[in-house]
Amino acid sequence: MSANMDHIWKFVPHQHQGPAQQTGADDHIYSPKNHNGAFKSRGLTTFMGAPYCPPDRHAIRAMGAKVCFLGAPWDQGQIVRAGTSQGASGLREATTQYFSYMFEYDVDLLTFFKVVDCGDIPNVPGNNAKSHELIYRYVTECLEGGAKVIMSGGDHSLPIPGSRALSHFTRKGKMGYLHVDSHLDAGPDWAGNKITNCSGPARAIELPNCNAENMAHLGSRNSLNPKDWYDFYVDNDIRVVAMGEIIDRGVEACTKEIFERAWRGTETVYFSWDTDSIDISCMPGSTSPECYGLKAREAIQLAKTAGRYGCDVLEVVELAPYFDVSHMSIKMAANMIYHYLGSRAKTLIEQGKQP
Amino acid sequence: MNPAKSYAHLFSPLGGDAGDNYRAPNVLTFLRSTYVALNAEALKSSGARYAFLGVPFDEGNIGKPGSEEGPREFRLASQEYFSYWFEYNVDLHGTMVDCGDVSMPKVSPEVARERIYRAVREVLKAGLVPIIVGGDRSMSIAAAKALSDHIGSKKMGYFHFGAHLDMSDSWAGERNLAPCALARITELPNLAPGNVAHIGARNSMNPKDWIDLAKQRGIRFNSMFELLDNGIYPVVEKAIDRVWKGTDAQYLSFNFNVMDASAAPGVTSTEPGGLESREMMRIAEMIAKRKQVSVIDVSELCPAFDVSGTAARLAVCVVTRIMAALAKERGEEIDARIRRSDLVGS
């Protein structure tokens, strides 16, 4: 990899080279002049039309990327129906229908964060442990490259290697851990298996720098929540904001509360966001969708509020395009990330900070 | 804490030979409950409170077919859930049995109705609460009559959830079709008009004679606009009051087209402008505050139109939430000290 790849940002969109290429640096945030540009046309289908960057710490630094997108097509860590291995592809597909400029925050996400797509993390079918090790290594590379990570699942076992990577990366400081999900996911194990998609928080609390006082769960409801999962929160005194409370208090107040808890005395926060926290009517394309959830406008409010606090790894999991209807779920997932990044950018700009 | 009782089903599977994933049952039953033959003695000795009855009957519909597949889909969706509810700290395990489907003769609706009637009576005779999943809404006619006959001279209340009034005195000369459900049920001798509630009516699949008949019989229905204008919960609270006021038995009849089409696409006749799932969840809790219910039915589920199991999962969640909230109201919360046995002391 060449020492300096920074020049790539002088010509965006990155993937439209050829006889009719548009070379204005800002072309991608305006209506097209000559042709449709990167909107719904594509070179490689990357997240946000971002350039591909090898998942290598030196390459990421050389490109100056501050946000890395990682796909994790792993769905053998889960206890319900399969299908999330297609999630990252679905999410990339949805982003071809959007601009990287967001008027609500008046920012171009692509150039502000220098977003890159690091491709998909490989896995070993039938081997959760080996696949998790690969996830751990890829997330570590991105963090060591100086970037924040957006990881798209894949099943909800991803936070197990993901939070381990962030914990080790932040070894000197404390880590907060947030789990937004309709399920409590705190199984000590599932039929003896400790690394399934229903043990994220149970494994996170075992990390040396992650404490119960910086952990919270939001969005729980209905009866796919066996008792040992709930006992975990009660016995460890971890805050659970169940759905009824969100409806009573409003999503903004509840989101503020959990992020303030996660950031209290910590240096980093891992934010694990399951698509099934959103109501099945707005997110049918999830492996275990539930009624009585967040509506689309509330999910976007959650993303906006989260953006004011930030995190180092945002993971959107259990997206299953097989069960989707009219692209509503993949577009919802794209918007969870876009509104988070937009709000994050606006906050940083207001604070006079760089990403 | 009773040491003799096993609490293993409250928790994640423990592994070993019996450690199957919870979604792989041997027999497909409602929430993995035991199958018990439809016989009053057998039901009585099961010790259960609820008996599930599937009614794959689709010959009373006047619109789109497909509700015949409802019971199977409902059972399937229920495999996704546990009997334990953290929101109420109650356990429904052992409180219900599955009596299978009422066998349907096909092309002989009169015989089918008679079988539905007898099946519901058998469950009531055993002292259990039937949970009946259809099937088109005409099944409610037979099932409500079974409750009415079962209680004899006592009084019953009836709660109809749906987008349509179903007050057709006759439809093309037929008097026992789905759109006639409320018209027939309000003729039951021990159901006073003041003990009938209907919520969610909207849109124009409500011909004028249905409205006229409702008015003529003094049936108070709360349209969707009325719910939105005057507040869903205060209006529903009054509707619940009517059903439980001075009655000995209460019948809850759900057609989930009371929900907005986005919250329940898998019903035979979706309607826009309905309730959200969080509103129905609150209503389920409000009902449970009355501490008892005699029959619950769910009709018109139609998996062919469903999306990602949306309507089936909603139906399961509403029915089981009522059961769970009722258990809490009865003070059946489980011991707060119960923990996974393999974790105790670790």
C-alpha cells in the first residue's frame, strides 16, 4: 500500500471513472449534471459509495479514514431463523439509493468522516470460535488504523468478538457497553454454547475493563426473554429500559440516559444495535422481529441522540433482507447509521472537533 | 420455592441430550404445550387453565380466503416464544394444553359449525378457558353460542375487535357467514346490548344495514375516529367496563384487522388507519386488570398475506400477554429467588 492515499478524497465519487467521469470534488452532493453519477449507478457496490480500503491498519491510516464499514456475513451464531448473512449486502444496496450529503445536519458524511468500506469479514462455516476470531482481528485492524467502526451483521453474536476487540484496543481505559434490542440477550450460555447471538452482554461484562455500571439495555419486550437473561440484569444491577418505559418517557430521554451511563468515567463505548428493537411493521427484514417496538421515527430519533454522544464501534445486526418488503428494512438500517453519523458530524463541528 | 418442581423451562436450554433448541419441538403445539385429546375428563385432569383449539374453517368468508391456515401459523409463531414473561415475572408453562384442530368436514358448513360448537362446549364443561384460533369469523357465532349455552341463565359480556361491524342480518340470504357474526351473537338470550363492546370500526366495508342494525339493537360501537379523538385508552376502558359490568362470563373476539395494516398485514381483510401494536399491548393489559376472561378467539389470520410473520407474531403476543398479565393479576408471580440451577453459587 502506498504511503499516502489521501489524494483519493479529491475525486469523489470514487468509483465513477471512465469516458464520462465527473471530476468535481463536490459533484456527489448535488443533483447530477451530466448523468446520474453514483446515485443508483455503481462501480463496486460499497457502503455509501465509499472507496474500498483493505482492512489493514496502515492502509486505513494512509487513506486518512475515520470511519470504516465492515460487513460481517456470519449467521451461524444464532438461535432463531437464519438469513442475516445477507445483511451487509442488503445494507450496501440500500445506500445506493441515498446521497452521502444530509441536509438535516448540513454535512457530507463521506468526506467529513472519510468513510471507507473495508469489505466483508471472512468466516469459517460451522465454526463460531474461528469466525469470531476473524471478526476480532478485522475490527482490531480498523481501530488500530485510527478509525471508528460501523459493523453490519450478521447475527447478534458479533458483539462478543467486537467488544473484545474494542476492550483490548482500549486496554488502559474503561469501556461502556450498550445493547439496544427487543431481546435481553444475556444468556450465560445456550445449550452449553457461550458465544451465540443471545450472550452479547453476558460476555461483555467478563471483559476486564467493562463494568456493570457502564452497561445498559434498551428496548426489551415480549416473551423471547428466558428468565436467566433477565436475572443477569437484576443480579448485576444493569439498567434495563424496557419498551413500556420508552413509550412513557420518550425515546430521547431514555437514549440520553443510557449513553450518559455508558460514558460515565469511560474512554470508549461499544454500541450494539439490533434491528429487532424496531417494530416489525417498520423492520420486517430481521431474523426475530417483534411487535410493540420502536417506530421508524423513534429509531431515527435514537440515532440522532446517540450521535450527540458517539461511540467507537456501532454495530447494526440481524438484518435479514430475505424477509424484507419493498426495501423498507434495509433502508431503515441505512438510516440508523446515516442519522447517527450525521448527528455525530454536526456535534463534532459544533464542538470545533475533527472526527 | 418448591424443590420438586423443575424450573428448567424458564431458562436458556442447558445442553446435553435434552438440550434441543427451543424452536425444534417434537410436536407442533401452542407454545410447546402438551397435547390433550378433546375430552372433558382428560382436560379436567390435565390441571391446565387454557385449552387451545384450532379451527381451520374458511367457508364462512365473503372476501379473501386463506384463514384456514391460521391455526397452523399461530402455533408456528408461538415456537419463537417462551412461557416466561420478564415484564410480569410469571410463567405460563403448564397452564395450557393444545387440543389440536377441530376436524373439518369440508363443503358442509353446518356440520363444521356444529363441531366447533361441541368442541368449545367440551372445553367449557371441563372448566378451562378455550383459546380458539381460526378460521374465518363465522366461527365466533358457534363458539359464542357455546359459551351462552354453557352458562345458562347467567349473563355474558362480549368484546368484538375489528375494522368491520359484522352486523349483517343476512348476506345473500345466508345468516351464518363471517359478516353476520355480531348480528347473530347479539341475539344470544343472555347477552344484553349493554354488555357488548366493539372497537376499531372504520372505512367503507361497513354497509348501511350493518350500522342500522347496530343502532336498532342498541349496540354501542367505538369507531376508530372516536378512539383517536377522545383518546384510545379512556374509550377502551369504558368499552371494557361494559363487557365486565354485571356479567359472569366474558368473550373476547379478535380480528386483527382492528390493527393498522402495517401492524398486521397477515389478515384476510387489512384496513389502513387502525391501531398500533403498542396500543394493543396496553389494551391487553387493561383487559387483564379485570382478572378473568372466559373465551378468547382469534379469527381471520391469513399467513398467505403475512410479511415476516408480523400478524401471527402479534396474535401470539396479544393472547399470551393477556394470559401473562392475568397471571400477575391473580398474584401468580414466581419466586424472585429462582435462578438457573447450574449457576447458583457460581
